[in-house]
Amino acid sequence: MSGPCYVAVDWGTSSFRLWLINAAGQVLGERRSDEGMIAAFRTGFASVLQSHLDALGIAADLPVVICGMAGARQGWVEAGYIDTPAHLSEVLTHAVVVGGQARDIRILPGIAQRDAKIPDVMRGEETQLLGALGLDAPGEALVCMPGTHSKWVRLRGGTVEHFATFMTGELFSAIARDTILSHAVAGAVEGVDGDAFHSAVAEAFAAPAHSANLLFRVRSRQLLFGGSAQAARETISGTLIGVELAAGLAEREIATSVTLIASGRLQQLYQIALERLSIPVDIVDAEEAVRRGLTGAAAAIWKK
């Protein structure tokens, strides 16, 4: 196994993931923490990164490539956006150098949909797209990227033509924590209540305009007919995901499968939801995708 070649970092809003990579793209070491952009803004991005580099004993001349919120306006150095239609190769050629550092540190830009009617931005997801699809993916692709802010992306020949963001994860957290439905989900255990989730997805997908009413039914159903906190939680989740799918799949051509870039519980939920609607799905692990994307970026930047 060859020695270390570069460091790859996925710097989210609330999470930090670092990998030490060799020339073959193999992981030699990794670090994880909750020192995302919010925490690093207070303590200093350079010091957070250096603490993890020191923990792995990484040489002072090893370069670092970063994607995610470290390049946001409130981040370390603003990396800006590539405007749609954006070929993924443009992400590689517009990496921003972090000045004043002893080592070579680059931050990848995001992608912006600079349309006054449907404005949107992504930061970090472009690197997942790069890792999942590559630069020259033929034909058309429809990609679903679940998360706190889920993305639906339409690409053609490696070019991001259009995308839309849905606050599904954030809405679920707010509804379950700060509304009357918090009583309905109190004490919910881990796991998926398949029946409740399936029914909620199907109902919301068929009638997304009724989503506010469908959500209140979680409360009224439990009061009038009983039911577990777990079923209530899965009904809320299924309703929000069903509404998202109704919008995300609205322009899908019949023969087009959905590439689902996800992992963990979100991958499970979205896979179940898509299969419930008889939508063909191809699954790519989200962490593997971002790591492969960073590997491709490093190879392009430093010609390794």
C-alpha cells in the first residue's frame, strides 16, 4: 500500500469528516467530530483542521481538499458558486486556495441556480454527484440526495441542468419537537413502522396539497383511535417524504430510474418510499460518494 498522498475533508454545518488518502484512493486514516461550520466559526477553522491533522500525525506538506460549508459565506474562505447549467468538471477547476497557510489547502465551490423564479444553491452535494456519477455520465440522470435539506438534481451528460431543495429533514425535526405533534411522538422507539410509513407516503404523494391536514390527522387519529408513538413518528416522516417525492418526481420520464445517494436510516426510508411507488432506484452510499468526489478533485488539482 502506497503512502499518504493528500487529505480529504467533508465539512458540513454540524459535522466534520476527514480522510487520509493514498494515490490509489485508499483510506489510510480518518477522523470524525461534531466540529462543523458552526463550531469551527467560533473556535477557528485552521485550528480545528490542524488538531485532526496532528491526531493522525500528518506531514506538514501534505495538501488538503475540502468540500462543504467551509466554503460558505460564513465559513473559512468563501468558495462561491458555479452557475447552472454547470458541468461537474467546473467544480474541479474553480477550487479556491486558502491563503496564509503553510500547506496547500483548497476548498471546492458549490453550484447555484441563479434564476429569480426558482433560486437555489447546493454546497457539498456537488462533490457527492461527482463521486457518484463521474464527469462524463452519459444520458440523463435524476438524483435524490436526502438530508436535512434534500436535493433533487437533474443532470445530462455530467451537467447539472436543474435542481431543487426540500427542507424535509428540518421540517420533520421542527414538527416533532415544536408543534402539538410532539406529544404524539413522545417516547417513540427506533425502527420503521412499515404500515404507517407506507400509508403516509402513498397518501401524501397522491394529495400533496393536503399535507397540512394529513399531518394534523396524526394527532386526531391517536386521540380517537389510539396508536403508538412510533407509528405517529413514521406517519409524519412518510407524509413529508411523500410530499417531497411528489415534487421531485413530477418531471420524471417513465423509464428513468432514480439514483439515491444516501446512507443509514435516510437511505432505508427513501428506498422504501420509492419502491412503494414502484419507482426503480439505484443506490449509492453517500459517504462513499463524497469521498470519491474528493478523490477526483484531488487528482485534478494536483495531477496525481
